[in-house]
Amino acid sequence: MNWDKKYVAIVAFFFCNNLLAQRNVILIIADDLGTDYCGFYEDYADTAALPNLRSLLLNSVRFKNATANPVCSASRAGMLTGRYGFRTGVGNIVGGTGGSGQLDTSEITIPRMLKTFNPLIKCANVGKWHLNQLNPISNLLIPNEVGYDHFEGPFIGQLTSYTNWTKYTNGVASTITTYATTETVNNSVTWLKNNLGQPHFLWIGFNAPHFPYHLPPAGMYSETTLSGLTNDINQHPKAYFKASLEALDFELGRFMDSLQVLNLLDSTDFIFMGDNGNAAKVAQVADTSKAKGTIYQYGVHVPFFISGPDVVNPGRSTDELINTQDLFATILEMFGDTNWQSAIPANKPVDSRSMLPILKNQVAQIRNWSFTEMFKPVPDNADGKAIRNATYKLLSFDDGHQEFYNLTTDYYENNNLLNGTLSSIELINYNYLCNELSNLIGAGNYCTLTSIEEPRGNSNLYLFVPNPFFDYIKWNMPHKSTYVQLIDSTGKLIYSGNEMETVNFSSLAPGIYFATTNGATQKLIKTNN
């Protein structure tokens, strides 16, 4: 073998091994898609035909409690930076009346972090951007400035037409008459072909099934009675919304077929999600005032699942709470950057938690609560912040009023518990959530009810002693047969009964607990010794 042939053989060997070891991540975002048109979610109200998504779901972990922001720009900013909106300044829709602040180019983004970790990783955003205004013209290069090698898609949010729209490719405008969903898939496949052999992160932002509602090309949807006429669309927007969603699924199937031909399926983690709940016009909920654009569940609960080589024991679901901001840490760690926190400056705190331990079936929980918010330059009554744990959700609106719900029994948030007298467990959860919200925001007091605190001064006022405690908790009252509940700070029941004094609690994790009896509640602090 001469040296030329030997050199070619060595390069080919490392090239092939690199392909085998190559890890890629593709994030697929459906615009304005809640869970209720998705038959694979428990709260679905209608079912679109989504065979390709269902096929991908078979090898996935499905997250049943994923929380996004109420609108697309705010969700995208949070995903890209791993930071909540009150940190980035993006709290609403960028552009238009009552619009939001824009993405600051100083933000640390997923592609910037990936480039720092491994300069060989190629990064592209194909499809909707909607994080900055069209003007000044220099804004058109912001996707490239924040780390993407390639941007190609509509820069603003809503298209005026799915078959006549403006696409921007690395700052250069062109008029496109190809159906927008099809064009997004075409551009994604072309970019992948041009970057074969290199690890890649591809963000695909579909415009579908977002308004304007329309009739997709023939063969992409199941309903056969749709005329596509304006009057029919106005009278039956939900049918056209479903058709647009089914067209997205159809083109997603073509995209997956292309990846199979390119031999990329086995090396790629796929993330599918909606960016916020459905708009009021197509909402499948009785009270459409709680749809997209609000911090109610219908506005922020989105379909979310992950498939690929990082998933252990695929085909399962999890009740774990996640924020869409958690994509930041998850994607970085999918590429092997497990030390990303060391690169985060103190003045740019990141709120993201990696979902990788859940994907690998190593832990059941990464969060005690999830958070969402909505705010505008000119405030209105929808602005506010919401925080939830496994059972309860607190909504604190900027106009000063609060609402509190048990999502297990009242998923659509119709019975505001603050309109009545809270039970001891409800009060524990209220105080836990409002204290966590106060700690997160770092300003203001979100606890408008009387806080649960242990008595001060005279120790005879304590129901339970000692406090703090390590192992045993004793009564400090004459009647010791009273029924007691001990609950942790997330509302989980630790003990119930009338023999608490005999129980050794030394194995409990240090932290805050609440003991309740006869309608009275006392906060207890568990120590290590």
C-alpha cells in the first residue's frame, strides 16, 4: 500500500467511526399546539390523524406535564437561553401592538454553548424565528450572531399566506410560493445533506398549525369535505386547524424518510413539542378566555416527547414537571457537555434543568415545581406569573389578585380555592408555592395569606417539639391521641396516624415539614443531627 492509499484508508477509518459515534439533536416545534388535538394525551378533546408523530412516540419518553410560556416568542427565548422571561425581557409576542422586548444578542444561547464545547458541531435554525423585529435590517443577521451557522425561514411570526411568503436566508430575502410546511422540510433536508459527517443541532420551527387557517395541498390531510373557501374556513376553523396539523405530520413523515436514507436516524435525538396552547378560535375548552396568551393550563400545557439513542426503556410516559427552558441544559448534555454550568456568568443565571436523567431512567424527578409568566410593555389583566407543583397551581396576576387550583381535581381551573377557606394541606401548598415564587423573582411578597410559621417566644405554644428536630417529634400538649399528618414542602404525605411520637424520622431528608392536627398547622425544620 502506497502512502496516498494508506492516508485515504486512515481518513476513511476515522470518518466512519466518527459517523458511528456521531450524536445529533433535532428539535421540532409545532406553532400554537396544545395537547387537546393529540389523541396520545390524556386531556385530548379531538384527534387529528398523526401517524408519523405516533410512530416517533413509540420510541420516546412522553412528558405529561410540560409547561411552556403562553405565547411563541417568550417560549422560544426561554428554550434558546434556558432563562425565564423576567431575565431575558421577552415576555410576550415580539412585534405588533402591545409587543414584547426582543432577544438581546448578549444572551448565551444553545448554539453559542455548543460551539464553545465543540467547534465541529454544526447549528442551524430552519423555520420561524420571531425573536426580533424585522427592522433595522441588521436584525436579520441576529440568528447568526447568536451562534447559528445557518438561518433559513420566516423571520417574523404569523405568515400572511402559507403559499406566498417571505423567507430570509442568512439575512437575504426571497419570495416563496411553496407551501410553508413543505418548504421548511425541504430546507431542513438540504442543510442536513450539506453537513453530513459532522455532528449537528437543527432547530425546526414550523409555522403550522398557527393561523391563518387554510387548506393544505391535497393528500396531506384526512377530511374530504373542506372547500378551502374563505367562508368555509371562517365557519369551521377547527377543521382547517386539524388539516394544517395533519399536513405537518405528513411532511414530518417525509422528513424522517429522508433521514433514514441519510443514515441519521440511529444517531439522532428527536424532540417534538408545541410552543404554547391553542388559540381561542380553535380551543377545545369551554372557557376560551383561558387559551393561548394566558398563564392558565390551557395556555401553557403543551405536547412534549423525546426519542432517540439517549432514551432508555422507550415507550414510557412521565408525570415529571418540566419547563420548556429545560431544553437548554438537556441539549447541551446530549452532546456531552456536562460541565456547561461552569461557563455561565453570575450575571446571566440559567434556570434550565437537564432532562437527561429522566431519559436515561436514572431519576424520576428533576423539579419540585414549574413556572410560567406573561408580561407586556403596556400591562393588561392577563399579565402575571404562575407556579405549580405536582398537585397545586398558584397564579399571581400583576394587577394584585391571585388564584389557586388543585389541578388533580380541577384541571381546567374553574374552582379558585382562594374563594373559600383553605384546608391545612391546601394552605401548606399555597405557602410553599408563593414562597418559592418570591425566592425565584427575588422581589415582592407573593404570600397574601397568613404564612404558616412556628410560634415565637414561649415554647409552651408549640404543638410539637423539638423544633428543629432530628429523629423523634413529641407532643407538647396533654391530649396525645389526636390524629396527626406530617407533610413535606411539596405537599407529599409522610405520616398519618395517632402514634407519631413512636416514629423515628431520622432518615427524612433535611428541610421544611408541616405537622397538622385539629385544623392547626405547625412548620417543623428537619436537621441532619
